[in-house]
Amino acid sequence: MECHAYYLEKMKVKIVMNGKDFIIDAERIEGNAPMDTIISALAACTTISIITILKRMHEDFKDFSSHVSWEQEPDPPRVFKKIELFYSVSGKVSEESMEKAINLTFQKYSPSAVMLQRAGVELKHSFKIEQ
């Protein structure tokens, strides 16, 4: 895999990866800031993993969403201190299945979650099931 970054102007960079491109903008005017992409990758990666596991468990869910909040160190390099993920699922999903899917995700199947935990970031998660 490869990624190319091209300086555009001010605090903007064009990223080209896997035949697709997007803008990273540290000022958050025309795109997300670099650290934002790490958060969005974590949200997407864990959501996809949990959904995949729930499907394999034959759980009947209708909607699924995630919400992420985080804290960063106040001084440079402003690394993440704590990240909290909240998952909301609707449908006929058991609490046991949801807990198992989340635990497997954070321990084994989400590379972004495992990587951040190994780097010392505190990851917390919670969920709500709506019938």
C-alpha cells in the first residue's frame, strides 16, 4: 500500500491513496485536520468490526451508529490521552452479543483500536440497545 501527500497551500495537503484523493486541512476549512482522520478511522474501523461480528452472530439489528469524544494533551505534540466511543444499535440484539462484539473488536479485530491502545491511549466504550 502507498500514500502520497502533496502540499497545496497554507495548512492544506492533498492525499492520494488507493486511487482516491482527499484534502487534509489543519485549519479545518476545506477538510479535516490530521488528528481528526485518526478519530474517524477509529470510529469507522470499530463500527465495521462490531457490525461484522453481530452479523456472524445472526443478531437482527436495524440501525447502528457510533459517537466519539476525546481528550488530547494540551501541549505539543498534543497526542490523544483518552478516547470514548459510544455505540447505539437498534433491533433485536442481546446485551451479551453486543458486549462480546465490542470486546473482540477492541482486543483483536480493529487494528486502529489495538494500535492506539498499544500506544498508551486510554480507550473506553459503552453502548445502548434500542428495541
